[in-house]
Amino acid sequence: MPRVPDIGRLIAFEGTEGAGKSSQLHRAAETLRGEGRRVAITAEPGSTALGRQLRELLLHGDATPVPLAELFLYLADRAQHVAEVIEPALAEGSIVLTDRFSASTLAYQGYGRGLDLVSITRADAWARTDLQPHLTLLFDVPVRVGLQRARGHDRFHAEVEAFHERVRQGFHAQAAADPDAWQVIDATLPEAAVQGQVLAAIRTCIGS
């Protein structure tokens, strides 16, 4: 059975390039901390010493990994991330806001790269020791709009538009399959409106 943390709350911020999830994560953390809540901010890949090395290989390295190697590198980052960062923060009772988690792996390496979804799901569950978010927020924006907004210069930003369309489809498929644990947010709305939806969903999740 999937395992959810007994203490704390794990909330994943997901979306395609340029959806604005990272900015909204930091705004949410600031608001929640202002209310006196314990909040931990983290991200994938790259939130551990090992993860930072893996991030460089994945996004900026001279050698381009084949899709299966790319998958394993992301799962290595996740295993380290869960053990070193997420589980200790949850044990302290923190609300853990993570910029990407397992849903991105299914969307990018599964739907985007075309790797087998069942195999990815099994390997990912092992990497994260069956830990899963209480809530996943999907920041949805048309691909072309998101790519125009995006400011990154890594391998994924350089992918063709069709790749990003498949990734977006992958996120929506996951959200449709588990609507109780996902909240789809229209990221084309004004930032204040998006922030309001984010905070409302988080407060529902944490029971306030």
C-alpha cells in the first residue's frame, strides 16, 4: 500500500516549463510561515550534495543521457532527497513544499520520453520508499505560453514543443486518475488569483 507520512504534510508543486510553480511555492511558504507554521522548501533535482551533482549531469552536462539513464539519475536524486531532506522534515512536523516530485518523472520520462509507465511507477515507488504527497498542485498553462515565459536554459527547455505537449498530457492524466489528491490550477490567471487557489488547497490539506 502507498505510504503517506504520519507527521507533517508533503505537498508537491508540479507543472510544465514556465507555469510559475516555483514562484508560487515561495509565496505560499512565506504566507504559511507568517501564520506561524513550520515550513520546509525543497526541490528536485538538486536538494542534497549528491543531488546537486546529479542535477548538473542531467541538465547541463556535456554528455546527453539516453532516456533510461536519465530516469535512473532522477530516481537516484529522489532516493537521496527523500532520505536526507523530506523524511526528516516530515518527522519534525513540517509542511514540506517540494518543487517537483514523482509526477514529474512520469510526465517527463514516461509521457515525454516514451518509457514504460508501469516500469517507471514501480521503480519510482521503490526510490521514494512508497512515500507520496498528501497533495499535488498542478500549475497548468498552454505549452506555448509556458515556453515563452520560461527563463531556463537546460536540456528540457530546448526540447521541441511536441515533447512539452506530451508532458502536459502526462500531468493531466495523473490528475484525472487521482482527483482527491490533485488540484489543477489555471496558471494563466493573475498571480494573486493563483496564489489564492494555492493557499486554499494547502489549507484544506493541512486541515485549517
